[in-house]
Amino acid sequence: MAILAAVEDQPRSLVGLTEVTGFSRATSHRLAGALERHGVLRRDTEGRYALGLRLVALGRAAVGAEPLRGAARPVLESLRDETGESVQLYVRQGDRRVCIESLESPHGLRTIVPLGASLTLEAGSAAKVLRDEPDVRLRGWAESVGEREAGVASVSAPVIDGDGEVRAAVSVSGPIDRTGRRPGRRYAEAVMQAARRIEEAALLRT
């Protein structure tokens, strides 16, 4: 995992791997070689180690194994059609949030969050939901205007499990030019209703 983390943001030479991981040259070479043989690492045109394409398949399999995704997909499609904006479903993983479903708006100018994207919990409406902030839990939704990305606004609501815990965050996001600077006024009710429908669908699947 240390080797993979070392090349997460950029390819690195063997020397680079040893500098970032603190491993010896021999250990770095042995581990990187094993990962390369399994397709988890690859070499770029300069011979540096980079993330391998097998991770794409592994990532898709990991996301697909999340049972909430299947329950949420039809609801998210309806939410996208109703709002005309991009929609996402996030779950918390440690101190980050991971997008396990993402449907794009039909508009040419739209918000794009790649499936499997791992984002911090420091900014954005979904981050507020997954941090389970008391005011968000009381109100039932959170909004963000230009917090994570300039020019983008979002509204999110929590998906609550049977134990009363926040299981996921369902979000609508789009350009501020369309959402306005108070996106909650426009989308909060639809997002909260979508969250309730996902909860109901998930219960039917368990």
C-alpha cells in the first residue's frame, strides 16, 4: 500500500519510490516488481512506476459490490431528470468520501464527479452530511456554494440506516449560474425525498 500511495499522484522512478516510502532500494524494487507483474503497477514511457490498469477493474468491482448503489440507481436517475443537474451518491471511508454513483446532467455545462472519486471531508455539502453535523441532521440537508470548487454549488441530504446512522449522502450539483447562490431553496426538498426513497429501496433489498 505504501508503494501504491507513492505513485497515486504521479509516476516515480525506483529512486523516487525509495525516497517517498523510506524502504531500501532492494525492497522497493521487489515490491514494485511484484505489483507490476499483477498489473497493479505499470511502467510509463520513461520507465517510471505508475498505477496499473488492473486497478480500474478492481475499483469498479469494489464500487459495484456496494449494495446501496443498486438500490439508489433508479432514484438517482429520477432525481437527475427532475432537477436537470448532476447527481451523486457518496459514502464515508475514513476521513474521506467516495463517490459510488454519479449521473451527469444533460446540459453541456455540468458538474462531473468521476465514479470512485475520493474527496476530503473538509468542504462541500456531502462532506457536511457525512460529518453528521448537528445542524445538518436537524434540518435534513446541507448546501455548498463554491466551497470545494469555484463556480459549483451543491445540495446534499443524508441516507439514514436502521440504526439511525448516516449511511450515505445523496447530492445534486451544478454551476452556480443555474443553481443560484441559495441552491437549498431549489433542490433541498427533492434531495431529501430522494434520500428517503433510497432508504426505502435499501430496506426492500435487505
